[in-house]
Amino acid sequence: MKYDLLHIQGQPYVLVPLHDYRAMVSGGHAEDLPGDILDALTAREDTPVKILRKFRGLTQKELAAHAGISRPYLTEIETGKKDGSIRAMKALADVLGVNVGTLA
């Protein structure tokens, strides 16, 4: 693939086609995520867990139960108060149907 290199204020930037960029940030697991969700994840409009939970139509209580974590712990992850353990993030990613890297 060919990408364009730009320099803005002395910093190098790579211009990547949107489709390629979305595939990169989703860890290659963007098949079932619509563009607006991928854009929200990229823009960090909210935490990835919260964006994907709402997209999947799950309540905090439902997601926490499916992932085997407490709802208060999920709330702390969604608000950014806690990063979430590796086990918790893997469980959340599995329930949300994404690569764990998408939640990082």
C-alpha cells in the first residue's frame, strides 16, 4: 500500500485511507462495527467499553454479568477511574465481540 507523508509544523504525518485506518485501530476486527462506531472509538468520544456496550444494546448490569465482573467495577472502567485488569478487559472484549486491543 502507498501512503502519503505530510509534514505539519515540522512533524511527519502519514495520510492513510479511512478504510485502512479503521482496520488498523480496530485490530482488524471491524467487520461488524459501523463507521460511526469506529469513528467514535477513534475520536475517543467516550471510553471504548461504554461506546461498544451501548452499541451492543447492553446495560452495565448485563455486560458486567456476562463478563463475570461487578457492575461497580465496570462503572469505574467506563469512567476511566480504573484501567481494568487484563482478565476483566479480555472478558469484556469477548462479550463485546472485539479484540482486546480495541478497548485499550
